[in-house]
Amino acid sequence: EGGRVTFERFMGLALYHPVHGYYTRQVPAIGRSGDFSTATTIGDSLIRSVASWLKAEAKQLSTAVPQVIELRGGAGQLASGILRSFMPWQRIRYRIVEISTTLREIQERALRGRDVQWDGSVQAALAAFKGEAILIANEFVDAFPCQRFEREANGWKEIVLALEGDLWR
């Protein structure tokens, strides 16, 4: 791309490139012994809170069967905890939007035996639920390629990275 790339494209490649991306190569571990920890790998307070909120939200929406879409499911702890919080006679439909095959495999192992479906996009997950769902995200924003801008004297300008020798600046 001429030695220049937008921040969004650079971040997308760094995270999700099929061979070299952080989330597409083998992630060694998530949690205390891994590369990073999240609230769900440290304790269950967030999981209990989100599960309680989901139940209250479904009740307020008069939803007989809550339909939940989790954006980027990490190692599956949030989904597992939410699904455990529902009694066996309480129904819930759960989908995870995950584009990393590595993380999806980790999630599938963690959620084996649970009624969970996976999608590659929010649009596909919403279509499966006919456009009606509660969307949640815990490990989404920190791993989401985004545009960055800076304000200059003549207006806003998108931030790009340029390759200078062996360094990106």
C-alpha cells in the first residue's frame, strides 16, 4: 500500500492476519498464566452481574426465551457462566460472533455440551435471531480495529502508519 497504511488496517492485520495475527495464530493461554487476563478470567463477579442484567433485560423486554449475541467470546468464560446461571428449565438462545478460528476452538472446548452457535459476523448472528437479540461484549473493544483521527489546523485527518526502514511510525 505504498508504505502507508491506516491505523485501522494495521491493527486489523496485527490482530487477525491469517498467518501472523495475534488472535489467529495459536494463543498460548488467557488468564493468569497467559498473555493477558480479563475480568472473566480473574473472578466471576462480572459474569454474575451480566447474567443478572440479562435476565432483568429479558424480563423487561417480555422475552420468553432470551436471545443473546456475544461479540468475540474470548476463552468462553462469560458464555459458560451466563449459561450456568440459567436453571435447566429456563431456556436461552446463545450465539457468539468470533472471527478467530483459534479462539473459536478454545470456546468450543469450553462450551462443549452447551447449546451455543457461532457466527462470523454480527449481521449473520442477528439474521439467525430475526433481528431481535441482546448484544453483549466483554473482550470486544480492546481487540477491535478502529479508525483514529487527529485534529490539525485545517481539520480532521485520519492517522496512518508509514514504513520507514524497518520501523512503522
